[in-house]
Amino acid sequence: VTAAESGQAFSIVDDIITIDAERSITAPSTWNAHLPKMVVGPVWSYAVFSRFQADVNNRVAWVYKKRTGESSWVFTGRFFNYLHQLPGIVMDTRGDVHIVFDCMPQNHECSGGGVTAQDNTRYYHLVFNGRNSDGSVDFVHSFLNSNEWVQESYGYMNIAVNPASGTVLGSLATNADFNNHVFSLGVSAPRFDFVPKLDTTSKLAYLQFAISPNGTTYVAVNELRRDWKSSAEYTGIAVYRYSGGAFQKVFSDTVPAADGVSSFIFGSDMSFNQQGRLYALYHKSPSVGNDCNYLMKEGLDGIFTSTRLSLGCLGSYPQLQIDSDNVLRVLGAHKKKLVIFSSDDDGITWDKRSLALSRLVTDTTQLAYPTLIKPWSSPLGYTPDVLRGYYAGLDDSNASWYAGSFCIPLRDSGTCSSASGRSSIQQSTTTSAATPVVPPATTVPTTGSVSAPASTLAPATPSTFTSTSGVITLSASPSTISSGEFSTLSLSAPGVAFCTIAGGAYGAGQQTQVPTWSGWTGILTQDTSFTARCTGSGGESYAASLKITV
């Protein structure tokens, strides 16, 4: 990225989501940027931070939340273990949160409430539709389990919301040949529509959705050599219009001999202009000069063409968003800065601006794969005149990844102090966690291994242990459990600025909501201690600890 700075300057609001205490992580939490990592609603935003390790036993993901206009992301109490593919997240037009992932075999419990892989890698689609008293989604006490695919999963999944109809779509590789299928989520016995291939011998990976405001749906796929040795040996990309179970190819491009190093092709991102025409970015190597990114766009005549962009080489995952004046924005990262390219002439000429983040971890050396929310992932919070997204940062001194969020207004009408998407549809702000909102059975029926529509996480055992410092109180219910069971932690911390909870699955510490918070302990097989540490507004420190006896 060598172009000189020019054009419109931007402001940015950024916040740290979490810093992982685990070191030497093999991939950033933004890996597979096609799969949504963050959603924004009118009041609350939610993000999934994932730790991807070669050792499956150390693959974990946590769900965080933040009130719009505030800077503090806090842990919701929901996490996932033993992951095959890391979770993706969307918010539907009701304000409910959907999370998809798959869980490795050997009867591991991947998350509380009976989310277990059993004998094969298992696909899960969980719907969190309860509310806490502050209006945020309740990730602890209840969820709907809608297992549309109950056979062995091969991952490479995706999820999207039709902003016009509210329908939620999923995709999944359903066999060892990576045959991908698209299907409706939350529908009993859905129809699985086979995604076509340019080369019938290839495999499909990293399918991506794009759904326009009026509901026109596109599916983009990457084709991989059947005998691939490197995970980057991608031979072709294709974009299909998807309607009524049928796929109509509108565009494709290929490379003759993908080797995963100097020759490959890979889809990046998609967006619609204000007239509903589709645009897409993709990466193609070998580069021509220093350029390797291409822009596909739908013309006034409905014909799709592509052109190489003279922007340098932005890698495999540059992001695309088209604002309310049809100005094209391409977002990437270069070293420790975000980079925005803008074009007001439909991609012919471009201005470049670099943006420094204000909350970088001190020893950051690299930002990776900033990803934007989309109208098909966050229909309640998306607006074309604000770039909202999620990034990963590498703390080189500690060899660890962390995650943060950013908000960049593109015009004076854009704001980071409130989400300005579909304001006519509001999230609930009055329902308590004890009475979760359950949609009609025809909307999200429950199938699969969890038969009850709402799975209660807290065991019925009434015993409670309480530890207090006189200012903060940490409780566990129950305080004594059998091996393989779990307990629920509750924290009361009135008047403090922030708190962390440490121990068990929380590791060295995860930030919690204040003044009250609740979360589950994770599955325990031995006595485990937990400690809450809080800091008051004047810097004073408080702590409370307890032990769960197994």
C-alpha cells in the first residue's frame, strides 16, 4: 500500500474488546472474515472473540457485548470450547442473536446447556432470544437449539439475514468433498440446495452471502483444488443469484494453475450501491505490477464485469462498502493503521487515507483483517454512511492476538453515538432474564439433540456460597457439584468502575458487566477457584474469591 494520502479525512472511535492472556495463537480472531464476527443493534452490540489453536482442546470463543455510545466491552458469560470452525454471529430483524459453529467429536460439551458434539463433528445453530433487565440479549440462561443438520459437519459455514423478509439463511459443507448447501435456518426439515461448481471435481470453501435491502440474494464461493496440499490453492471464484432454490451464475473468474503461493484467486467482500446493483472485491495472484485486487460490478445493463484496481495489494480480505452517495469505500489494514480507499467515480480513481487507532495495545506490530458489519448481518444497526467493524491486533512482544471494534463516520450525517439502521424495529428493553422471549414455534422450532425450546443453564441445586469484601459480592450456585457439571457465578459490585472475573475458563481475567453480572463456570472436573477484582472510580481495589467444590 504505497499511494500518497489524499482526499477526505476521517475520524475514528475505537475500543478494545478483549486481550487474550493465551500466547502464541496461530491465527487472529478475524480469520475467515467472510463469517460475521460482530453485530450492531439499536442499543447493544455483540462480538465473538475466538482463540484458534492447532490443539482443538485449546480452541475457545467468548461472546462480548457493549452498549452503543459507550466504550466498555464486557463478557456475556457465554463461551464455546473444542471448536472445529469458529463461531459466526448475526442479529435478525427481531433483535435476536444467532450463532453458528461446529464442535469436535468425542462427546465434548462445547457450550452450556447440552451443546455436545457426540460421535461426529457437529453443526450447531443457537438462537439467543431472552433479554436481561437492561435490554441486552441474555446469553446465559436460555437459548433455542435449531439443529438443521444433524449428521457429521465439515464446517466452512456461513450465516446471513434477509433484511426484507427476516429469513435467516445458512450454508454448510456437508461431506468430505466440501459440497456446500444453502438452507433456511429455524425451519423444521429445511430444503438443502446444492451450490454448483465451475469444476465438478473441485471443493468449495468460504461461501459468502450478500442480500440487498429488497431481498435479492447472491452467493459467492471459492473453489479449491480437489488434491490441494496448501489451504490457499484456490482455482476459481463464482457469484450466483439465488432464488427459489435455484442458482444462476452471474460472474466467475479463474487462475490456470493454483499453487497456493504465487497463483491463486480468492473472494473478499461484497456490497450494493443505492440502486441495488452488486459490487464485489476479490484477490487474484500473480499480481500485475504491485496490484492483486479486483472489483466486480453489475452494470446498468445487468452485465457483471471486473477490473483490476491500482491500489497495491490489500491481501485476501479487503472490505467493501458503498455509501448513500454511491461513493465506493475499500477498507484494509497496513501495519498498525487502518486504510480507507474512496472512489466517487465508480472505481476509476481513488483517494487514500490512513487512520491510527487510539487504543492500540502498546507493543502492537500488526492489524489483521478488519471486517465490516453488513445489512445482512446487522439489519437493525447497519447504515451505509458509517463503517462499523471488528479488527485483530498482534501484540508482538507477547506473541498474542487481541480484538477491538471501530466506528468511522463517512459523512456528517453518520454518527458513532447511536446505531442508525432500521429504527422502526426496536430491541426489547423491558424483559428480564427470568422470562426469556420465545418466538412462535413456526418461526424457530426446536430440533436435534436438545428437545426443549429453552435450555436452562443454571442447575436446580439450591445451595449457594457467597464471598464478599464489604463492597463487592461474588456468589456461586451451587457451590458443590459432581465432575462434569457446572455452576453459575453472580457478581454484585455497586459503585465500581469495572471488574474482571478470573479462574477456570476465564483464565487470567475477563472483564464483566457492572454493577451486576452473571456467568457460568464452564464444565468442571476438579475443585476450581474464581476471583472477582474490581476497581472503584477513585482507583481503589476490591476482591472477592470462592471455590467450587467438585
